[in-house]
Amino acid sequence: MSSLPESSPGLSLLARVEALLFAAPGPVTAQQLAAALDVPTREAKKALDAYAASLERRGIRLQRHQGRVQLTTAPEAAPWVERLLGLEATTRLSRAALETLAIVAYRQPVTRPQINAIRGVNSDGVMKSLLSKGLIEEMGRAEGPGRPILYGTTADFLLHFGLNSLDDLPPLDLDEPEAETEPDTLLKG
């Protein structure tokens, strides 16, 4: 059996979750926290939800990405964090990079040919730039012909845009009339 105390006086489950997240070298899963705390995963998940809610008006946030969580600074604190660390202002992204990033964020996992088809132009250079900035990453390969690489966003993408999870993305409005009209139907009329 473990030599760890079942509970320390005055140290709630939330406090123990906070300590583990603070000490973790990177993002962790709820299962990892549950194992370290010797509690069921559902309890660890409930504690994470409660902890995230408690941070809403504070200088740190709980960021969720691909089933993992980590502590990050609040996006609103960026100017002071940058000043403290001597960082330059966040790199600006070109319109093409933002367009490509939006496609990846909303369609992930997505292939380069799919991105090119949506944008109507070759996205090789933009994709290389986004990969080098760590905003997108390879997520595997599609099952189709040639097995193209699948791309998705990273935790750095969330940090860059001040999002706690992909669920925080604004809703995608596809109700534009042009998006519903097929090019072939325009030629037949």
C-alpha cells in the first residue's frame, strides 16, 4: 500500500489537484491526476471542473487540449507577463495564416489538400510557418489515397488566442448563401 496520507488536514482535493498541476512539467490527463491522488477518475474530473470555475477571475487558467489539462496565465495578463519575461509582443499572423489556422481549428483533423481546396490556393508556405510557430501539428495520416498528413491545432494555439479549450471557439456560421450554392448549379441555370 501507499505511504501517502489519505488526506492531509486542511488540504482539500481541489488544493491537491492545484498542487499537482503546478508541479507537473506539462499537460496531464485526469486519469494521471486520479492515479496520483488515489481517487476515481470521475472525482478528478469533477475537481478539475470546480478548479477551472474557481480560476475565472484570477490570473491563471486551466487549459484543456486533447484530453489533457495544464495551468496557464490568463490571456488578460499577457502584457505584464511579457514585460516581466522581457518578451516581444506576440508575433502577428498574416491574413493567409489566420485563414489557414481557422480552417484547421474548425475542421481538424484536416489534410493539406482539404485546406487548399477550401482556400482555393496552395497553402504549403503558410502551413510550414504555422508548424514552425507550433500553432498546428501533425496528428496522423488519413486513410485515403496517398495517406495525406492530418493536421490539428496545438496547446500553443490555445495560448496564442487566449482559449481554454477548442470549445471556446466562436460558433462557425455556415449559413452564407454562397456556401450553399454549388458551382455546377450556377452553370445549369
